[in-house]
Amino acid sequence: MAKATIAIHGGAGAIARASMNAGDEQRYRQALSLIVADAQSRLAAGQSALDVVTEAVRQLEECPLFNAGRGAVLTHQGQHELDACVMDGSTRAAGAVAGVTRVRNPVLAARAVLENSPHVLLIGEGAESFAEAQGLERVENHFFTTPQRRAQLERAIADNQMRLDHDAGSLSPDRKFGTVGAVARDSAGGLAAATSTGGITNKQAGRVGDSPLPGAGCYASAGVAVSCTGSGEVFMRLLAAYDVAALMEYGGLSLAQATQKVIMEKIPELGGSGGLIAVDAAGNLALPFNSEGMYRAYGVAGEQPVVAIYREDAR
């Protein structure tokens, strides 16, 4: 019998052990461990996969270490524009928001769209008004800003580059990604996925990447749940998250085969980089990435959570 399973990610990119001090590494590992352990306890208590991934991503949005919610990167204009998506595999219902600037937790707004709107994706002021009508907490835009993100934007503007949120150094234009996400299989066999992001440092105002688009950066069906992090424009062009599901359903590939093909073959063919987390109906996990590292953690019912950052780490 397949067990309840949770996986989370905090973005991928040029994450090298040599470039991270021990204190920062410990903070990342502790944050990932606490969030995935809490998700495990919720799954053990019988909560649905949809509830668990929503809460896991909400917690990631609250952690300033990651590029979502508080701690999100800044646009060229010095503002935060946030995107999120949630999807329920059992019904294929989805909800998403893009370009929100005052909703404290975009993933909760996305969940409200799923549950309380006939639409799938709301953007900008329309999404803001909807979230307010749903009673969701609003904050000033500067609430999301941290000194590290402000300095990152200043460096990016000085270099005339867009930057990956986990990198301090210069980057080529195709390495501009950073996202958080969660996928889960609950004790009843339900699957769900959620993804949230601040986008890319120094992005043009109004830019939307793959994260809030069902099928691109987030997807869930009865067979698999997927959350992506990577070169957003490439993931959009390939419908990367849905491609995993299609390769499994129509191509007969296993979860491991499908995710490897998308991340290690198809994304690089278009010059993209990044990774994903996925869980299938049997509770199998896949966490592939083609970048230097990916913040990730997973937990299976009755087992200790596993946290990894670098390529040489477990999974």
C-alpha cells in the first residue's frame, strides 16, 4: 500500500557548497526540514494533499530565505510582483494568481480562486480585489522586501542583467529562475501540487513566468503531481509539468523516466535549466535538476524527512 508522501523545493540554480557559508546552509536545511516535517504530520493526521501542499507553500512564502512572499526578488522598477498556482489531481481543478503586489500569501489567493471562482487565473488588480473579497491578508509591497533582495537588485541593475535568486555572481540570461513548490500524495491516494514565486531579479514589470500556469510550472492529475523551478520561459514553451504527466500517461514511461527526459533532455535542448519535484499515484518520488543545486526535501509517512541542497546530496 502506497504511503502518504510530501516533497518541497525552494528553487534551483548555481548553488555550490564552496560559495555558501555554514551558517546559511544550516538555515536553509533547518527551514526545509521544519516545513516538510510539519507537512508529514498533517498527512499523518489525514489532511488532504491539496491542504498540505497549500500550507507547505504558505510556510515557504513566509520564510525570507526563498523567492516567494517575504523574501521575493524585485522587478527592475523596485517592486514585488508575485505569482502562485495550486492544482488538485483528483478533479484537475486549478487556481492561480499572477502579478499580485499586496496579498501576503499568493498561494492562499490561488487556492481561493480554485475554490470560489469560476476562473482559473486572475491577474493584477483583479486578483487583488478578489483576494480582498475573500478576506485574505493584505500588506504593503515593501513587506516582502529584505536587504539581501534590495542589494541583489542593485547589483543586477549595475550589471544590466537579470539574476537567479540564489546567485550572488553574474549570470547568463538563461539562468534566471527561483521558485518554491510542494507536491503530495495523501493517505487516500489524492495528489496535489502548488507553486509560488517572486519571479526573477530585475525582471520587467508585468513579466509572468511558468509558476502560475497550470501545465507549465504546476500540474496535478490522478497519476502525478509536479512543481517546477527553472528558466520560466523555457518551461512555459514546453509545458514542462504537463509533459511529465503526458509522457507517463501516453508514453508509458515511469515517473523517473518521464522526469529525467523533461529535465535532462528537453529543457536543455531549448537552452533552459532548472528542476522539478514530482510524486506519482504509487507514492514514488522524483526530484531531478540539471543545475548546480536545488533546495529540496521530502518525507514519507513513518520515516525521517530528508533534506538536500547540492548534487552530491541524497536524491
